[in-house]
Amino acid sequence: MSARKYAGQRARLQGGFLRANRFLIARRASQLFFLALFLSGPLFGVWITKGTLASSLTLDVLPLSDPFIALQSLAAGHMLESSVIIGALIVLVAYLLVGGRTYCAFVCPLNPVTDLAAWARTRLGLPKGQAPDRRLRYWIAIAIVAASAATGSLAWELINPVTALHRALVFGTGFGLVLALAIFLFDLFVAHHGWCGHLCPVGAFYGAIGEISLTRVTADARARCDDCLDCFAVCPEPQVISPALRGERTGTGPLILSGACLNCGRCMDVCSENVFHFTHRFNDGLERPHGAKGAAGPC
């Protein structure tokens, strides 16, 4: 039985389906919630939130703006309205607290598309393929800002698959659906987690925020690890796990400090030994052995 194909089976047997998928279910609920906020107005006339993930106004009071798009606007030489500045600062502070790529895991409507491709690739037993260097996404993000400066326009918004998918759901246009299908097929047949993990400039931007964000995943109970590798199997950015999980060999602490981490919680879902937990970036301690003086359970 392939550990990769059936990752989390032991966690499901021990804790049940809901516990072994609690963060996955929370993410899907969150993504549906945000979609409902944006689509309830144009589809049903209930205008809770006006706009898109690029820029919106909730209940005619709360402005929210994508700071990456605000950065492109500044590079293009556009003057930002006060509501855009306030909205971008609110979003920036929020992700500095909860983790930059929490956007990717809990908000982005393309995440279910790429997750479905990853699931199908695993079930079909397809090889990982040839993925481009993960650093390419950062160069793409820089190139987009440079293109905005050179053209005086929001270059990325011309092809942004998130915005295009939103328009497709509201207006029934085909371009967004074609882009979503192209990303699905790329992740399925070309590169495992190819779009989110190697190419997406939005993920790169929020990953940069994640480098200094407060909320972190910790492998504070790494002494319990039984090397089942389930966490590596389900993690969209598995390269971030080893330094924390195997850090005792190199004297590295248990915190996952890489901004590439999505804070998605899948490692916690599938780990039957409860090795991983959420914490803050200033808590670099390990779980004390059971029976030690003053021992405490995992935080």
C-alpha cells in the first residue's frame, strides 16, 4: 500500500474522518464563504461585498485591497485612493498576523483546482514531472511589477486567473474557465503543484509576507515522528518540513520559518502522532518528554 497514495489513513482510523480532515474542511468552507460574499450580489442581489479579491468594499464600510495589486498600481505611476491604501494596509497586517500564504490555502478560489489536480495525480500514480525552479515565481512577481512600471498599466490583471475565474463565475465568460482548466492540466500532467508551488506570482508575494508573519507551524513534538512520511505526501511545499522535523540532527529548532508554508494544516490532519501544531514565531521550544518534571502537553 503506497504511503503517498493513502496518506493519512492511520490518522483517519485513529481519530475519524472529520479530525483527519479538519483543516482541509475548514479551508474549503472558508473558500466557499469568500466566494459567496463576492457572488451573492451579482447573482442574487444581496450586496454584502462589492468588488473582487483585487479590491472590495464590505457592507459599504470595510475596504479591502490586494497589496500586490496596490504595488503594481504604484509602479505604474497611479495615485492610490485613500480607501485603496487603507484596504491594502488592512490586508497586509492581517496576513502578517496569520501567515502570508494563508491567502493561498484559505481564500484563493484556484486552490481547490490545484488540490484536485494533485489528488488526481496521486491517485493515478503519475510521476512528479519536470517542475521549474521554485524561485521562478519570485522572478515572475518582480517582472510583473517591472512590466507595470514600463507600461503604466496593471500588467498582471490582464491575465490574472483569479480575477478571470471570478468574472467567469459572475458573467459566464469562458476565459477564466479556460485558464483554470489550463492550470489544472498543467498540475496534473506536467508538474506536481506546478502552478502554486513554482509559478504563481501572487503566492510569491504572499510568501514574502509569510517570511516575517507571526503564526507558524511547529514540529515541537518531532520526537514522536515515526517516519511515515504522510506529512511530506500531502504538503504542497514539502521542502519546508525537513528543517523543522529533522532539525535535531543539525541543531535547528522545530519552527517552520519558510514563507512558502501555507499554514494549511494538512500536516496536522494526517499526522497520527500529533507532531505538528500551530504556534507563534517566538515559540521555538520542543515538547517536553512525558514524565519529565513540569511536563506539559503540546500547545
